[in-house]
Amino acid sequence: MLTDTLTIRHYQRLTDSLVELWRRGNRFTELQLYMDGYLAGLRHSNALEAYLIHRLEAEVFRFLRDPSNFELSLPETQLEVDYYR
């Protein structure tokens, strides 16, 4: 679990970018390359402590391996919305 606010911001940016790249047609290997490059940039810039980058990497990899994060949600029709009220 991430608790550092800067690490959480990087997690959000990275996962949002991964979802956007997926929607543009990139595949898993390209997403992994993007993730590796992002994390390498963080390591070289010393933007975060090494242990925070390691935790970030573990969390983003878990996000990347979960297929439900890359499913397109279908909008509800008005009929479905009225049914559930």
C-alpha cells in the first residue's frame, strides 16, 4: 500500500497513462516498456527514495496484471437506470 503523497501522484499518473496507451491500441509488452521507462526516469532523477520506487513498481505491476483495469465500461441505458431505482 502506498502512503507517500508524491508516490501516490506518480502511481495515478502512471496508471492513467497505461490505461490511455491501452485504449490507443498498445499491447502488454509496450505497456511494460512504458512502465520501465517511467520508473527508470524516477530512479535517475532521484525524485523518490529507492524503497518508494520499489513499492510503486510493485503496485503498478499489480495494476498492470489485473485485466479488469483495462476493460471498457459500457454506459448504462436510460432503461437500466430506471429499472434500478
